Amino acid sequence: MSASLKGIKLNLICLIVIVGLAEYVTALSSLVKEIYTNRQANSNLGRVVHDGNKTYVAGIDYILIIQQGNTTAERIPLPATPRDCQLVDPGKCHNAITILQKIDSDKLLVCGTDVFNPVCVHINTSDRRYPVSQSRLNARLWLNNEPSSPVSSLVLNPGPGVELYMANCPRQGQACIITRQINNNLATENVAWFTDNEPDFLSTYSSEPENDKIYFLFREEQNYFQYDGFTAAGQMNSYAMVGRVCAADRGGSISLTSTWMTFMKARLLCPFPGGSSTGSRSTYYDYLRATYKIGNTLYGVFSFPSSWGIQESAVCAYDLQTIDATIDGTVFPGNVTRYFDKNSDSLSKTFTSSSRFLPGQCPGPGESTNDVSGRFESFVRMTSLIQKAITPIGGKPLYVSRDAVFDFLVGETIDEERVLHLVKENGSIRKIRVSATDSNDVDVLSPAKIDVTSNILSASLKNKDLILVTGAQVLRVGTSNCSSYTSCGNCVSDPHCSWRGGVDFICEQASSDNTGTSGSCPTSPTAPGSLTVSKQVTEVIWAAPTGDVPTTEYVCKILLEKNGTVVHNVTTMANSIQIPKSVLKPGVKYLAKVWALNQRSASLPATVAFEDALRGLTLRKPTVSTNDVTISWSEVDGATSYHVTVYETDTNTLLHSYVLETSSTGGILSLNVGNLAVGRTYKVEVYAVSADGVRSDSESSSFSTAMTVAERSAVEAVSTRGRSPTLVPNPSQSKPTTNSPTPLTTSEPLTQTTSESTEQPSESTASRSTDTSVPEPETQKPFLDPPKPSQQDKPGSSSFTPLLIVIAVIAVVLLIVLGVCIQNRYAIGLKTKHIRSGDDDEMLKRKYGVIWLKSDAYDV
């Protein structure tokens, strides 16, 4: 690869990485409608014929017959001839169906490898038994016997004069051929028409409506091309080619009576990125992957060579008239065709003859290829390439995929639009709308990804559905997903869909009975203004929209704010609606949306948020007992938690805060708060909160704690010793508790949560009661007994504890020393005073009965 081409390749890779990040790659849900399977048919080959409500699929040793709605495919066995199987290994005794064509209303032409002796038979499709005709057409000389070998075929002139046009490579090591069989048999010459490397034949088409020209699309290894020009000997690469023959061809007149006189081929260009405007250094998508013809337009999917490792492909379109003009030579000066000649300095040559048509041209009325001269035959025998490449419509691709290489292409015409379906063998599908008159008018429509058990082998269209064939399955996949479009513009850009309009953005499958918009969107009115909800939450009110588009009616919807569920929907001519009481629930947040309508067109919605308040919280008079209090209130419909706070009134200090989570049952909730100081005044506030965060109004009440005679005497006695009364807890010494409040009437605890900044007393209890009355203070028992004095309140306890710790440490040390002494004395021996160390010149000497010291041996 030259340095310049390497630079182009690097730039392409960088561009792909950047642009690929923004590529529209959203995948939709699977559109598979039906899956056809047959346990005895797991070797499908992908060749398909559609005939009415039936689909025929070729396989190895069989043909599948599929009827829509029946998920079990019928299998017609077509095994290999037993006589031929005796000559090969049992594993190779197969009849792979390589040609499957409809030749009239009740007959299929089926050709198979039949081990290594290819034959063709007829199948009668009008008979439910599908009998196979006894007459057999020997195809051994022109049909490949390898199932994987590319074969392209076409049947023309249905009826008695049926002709089969076919391109393939019959035998390894032999030249590939384009042939016509059954009637008026012809074949290409095996000299200089194709390179030694076998071409890959992809598809065969005929011109419409005359069917007088037949086109063959294929890939071919060539070294005669360099960028968009020609060379005598360049780099070998795979190039996209189109070949053409004429139906009126009857072969030569002298030595080539069974050889095409009209075959010529030309290269197809699919440029990147800006077409021929970049000059001779343009880079081209050269690898042709699939083709499809709609009318007189040929579409092709191209990619870069696989060795580049670039996951990118493009769709180029070609006018058959341009292909014809190139092969006929009318694009050359003086309408004289220039043919490629590697041995010429100009790399081209011309041909002059007494014949009224040139090589590659089709004979006109009164003309015949049987009348050509021997010089004409000699020229055709050695020449097959036109010295001009064919450029696409618009000089550039219709569409470039920056993130995928597609393997199959099918298309259809809907009204004045064309729709192309690009399919990857792994199940990715991309849909493109192409204008039939403007090559720049292209839209990428809804993509899809379906799950397949193995790689897709072929794609075709039937009744607006994709038929995808894998090795063991045949899938019918919808080509549209209209419900995925949420705007009129996106909906009408898809020819499969129709916009019905209205506030619900209904985009539906287009049909002959559909009255929706199919090509344009109506002008929408502006949104209503001044949208409000009354304070009593009983009415939604708005102002008429401004603008030139009149409003015929309004749609008002009430939705849940948390998930968008519609709870109320009204269509009206007025500028307000009443909200029924049954629609709203206390403590829930809502959205009110109003659209202005004009026939099938809807404005953008006007939106306002509102909420239905929590009501009904009633705080009972607190029940006080010495230094604790019981707070009671009625439960609120729609509330999920209650917030209770206790303040000291004199200092306005927040003492306690509680969050009680509970579902509403319409009863009474109670909360006991202990460890309050006696002789003080307090204030309690309670409010409810819903799951949506709607808060009720707060209810508050004040209360005071009082001391009994015994309590007052205890306080005075402690005061004489300079200490605080034991009934007044020290807030700094009290610890919050995580125990849940305990209901009075049930053993199920209430959930109680407290934030980090909230102090939770240890002596508090919450309860629920269904009783509507609360006991009076003088009869109410405390929920918990008063706290007992702690160990710290005992005289002398502050100095006693450290002394015990010191004594314990000294005891542990003495025990360790005593243990060491005992181990040394009794493990070694009471009378042993010396032991020898590892060194012969040293001894260990015991001193003080415990310590061992090193000593020279002679000192012992």
C-alpha cells in the first residue's frame, strides 16, 4: 500500500472514531412476528422464492414450504441419487439446492449438487403432494457441485420459451462462466473474460419492462485499477463489477457459435468521502457486499477491504441507463466505445467493423449476432472490460454507516418513496427512506435488532415483512415500528406509517383505509396560556392560545407526577374543567396538562403542578405524669409518616424530634416522651407527611410538668448536698435509643427514624389506639418507670474505680514474673546452674535463679 493510501486509511479510521460517537444507533425491540422451524430441516441454504401465500426455502436434501400463520414448515425431501452416493464417503452424500426459481404458475425449477453430479428437476406446486418430474436436466457442465460456491441465477420468459441465466464457477481450476440454459444455450469464453481468481457472483437482474438486457453483479480480483482510473499492473484487490449480456444474443457466426457476442463488464465506483471532487486520490468503497434493484435503479452495499479492519459501509445507487450508456459507448466521444487494453500506452482501444453494432452492444431490429465477422469474434474473445468506470447517482453514497458493515440489502416502493432495509448477519437491521427523485433526500428510520440463533443467510421481502433465513429457522420480521414515533414529523417520514394526530401522538401502520397524514404534518396551534388550578383543587383553568391557527377543542389530562399515569382525561370546548372529588387522593402530587387541538394537529402542552393537601390531623391534649408526657393525635388519610417535636417554652430550645412511619388506619396514635424536667413548660408540634412529600398543617399544644410532695422533698435533700435532682436527666449524658415505639393495641412495632441531629430519649414510647378517648392525667399510668440513679451518682464512685484498675495491673505483672521463675527453675532443674550454648567456648550461667548470662567455658 502506498504512503498516500496509508495516510488516507489512517484519516478514515480517525474520522470513524469521532463520527461514530454521534451515530444514531438506538436499537428497538424485536419485531419478529413468526418463526418457522422443522426438526428435520436444520441445513437451510438461504435461497428463497415467494409465490402467493407460500414461501419456498432451499436446503441440503430438502425444500421447505412455509405458509404464513403456520409456524411448522413443511419439508419436501430431495435426497441425492443413491447410485452416485456409492462413489463417495457417506458424509458427502448430499444434494445441496443451489438454484431455486419459479418458471411458471405451478412449477419450480430446482437444481442441486446431487453429490458431484449436478442435476435440475421440476416440482409441481399446484399438487399438494409436490411431485418431482422424472425429466432431469443434466447441469454437470455448467453448475458448481459445491454448496458454498456463489451462484446467481434468473429465469426469463416464463412458459414454453423459458430461459435460465446463471453465473457461477463450475469446477475448481476452471474458468467461471455466465451461461444461458434450457433454450438458446450460450456461455462466456474461458479466455480473458474473468481473472484467474474466482469472482463472487452476487445477483442477476433484467431490464424492465422489455427484459432485453441482463445484468450480473459480482466481485472480482483485479490489478488493472488504481483509485478511479486504470493501470497496466496495479495492486490486486477486490472490485465491484457489473456485466451485461443481451437477450437477443444468439452467439457468433463462425467459431464462437455458442459464445456470447454481447458480454462486457465495467467497474462500479462508490466514492468516499466527497466523490470525484477529491481527484484521483479519492478513496472508494470497493468491496461489493449485496445489491437490490427497484425499477431501473440498482442499489448496492459496499465496504472497505476486510484487511483494513474498518467497520463501515455505504449504500450507492446507479441508474441502469448510465450502465447501458457506458457499455454501449455513448458516453465516449463520437459514441465510439473505448475498451481497456493493458498492452496499449493509452490503456484503451476501439473497434471498427462493418457490423452496425459494436461488441457489448445489443443488436437492433433486423440485426443478429449470427452475422458478425471473424474479426468481431476474435475481438470479443480477448476483450471484456469497458475503459470507463460507472459513477453513482449524485456522485456520492446515499448513506454511510459509520458503525456497521451490512451483509444484505432489500428494498420496496411505497407510493412515491423507496425504502431500503440493510441487514447484518447478526440480526441488526437499519431502515432508510430514499426519495425516488432527489438523491439528497434520505432519512434513516427506526433501527432494530433481533435475536437469531445463527448467522442470517439471506434476506427478502414478502407482504411488507422481512423474511430472514438462518441455518435452522425462517423468521418473519415486521418492517415498521410506527408506535415508536412520538411526533408527526418522524411518523410521516416513514412511508410505512401514517399520522392519525390528536393529543396521544398516534402513529400507526399505513393502509389503504387509513385516513391519517401520509406526507406532511398539519400546522399546530400554540399552547394554551395562564394554566392554573384553583386553591380548592376543584377546577383547572386556562386561557385561549394566541396565534393564527384556530383551536377547535382542548384536551385536559390529570397525571400522577411520579410516573405520568393518567387519572383523568377530558375533551372540551370550554376553557376550564371541574375535577371530580373521586379522582384526587390526599397527599398526592399531580400534573395538569392542557393541549389545544386543530383537527389532527395538537399544540405543545401547557403544564402546571399541584397537590391535594393532607387534612384531618387533630392533636389531643397531652397527658402529663410527673416528668413524662403522652402525646396523642388522630391519624391522617394519605399520610405515611408523622413528625413530632418537643420544645422547652421558656428557652425555646428543641429537646426532642421524632419521625414515626406508619400506614394510615384511621385510628389514634400516641407517643410517650420521658425524662422531662419537672416544673417546666413545654410545647409539642405534630404534622403529617405523605409518600409524595405533601405536608399537612402543623398542630401544637403546650403542657407543664409538676412535682409531687415526695419529689419536692427529694430535690431539696439533694440540693443541700450541692447536686441536681435525680429526676432531671442531664441531656449530655442521655443516649438516643433505636427502639421502635410500641403500639398499645398491637404487638407490631411502629417504625421510628431519627436524623443525626435529632436527640432520641431512651424513655419514650409511641402507640396506636383505635379508641377515640384519651385517659385523664390523674388516671394515666406512665409508659416507663422513672430512671434509677446511675453508678456515677453513688458517693465515692469517681475515685474508687481508678484504684481498682491500678491494683489489677500490678496483680497481672506479678503473675507473669512468678510464671517465668517457675518455668526456669523446674523446666531446667533446681540444681542446674550452667548449660552449654551452641558455641563450645561459651556457657550459660544462671544468676538470681532466673536470668541466664553468657560465660566463657573456662570461667565455669
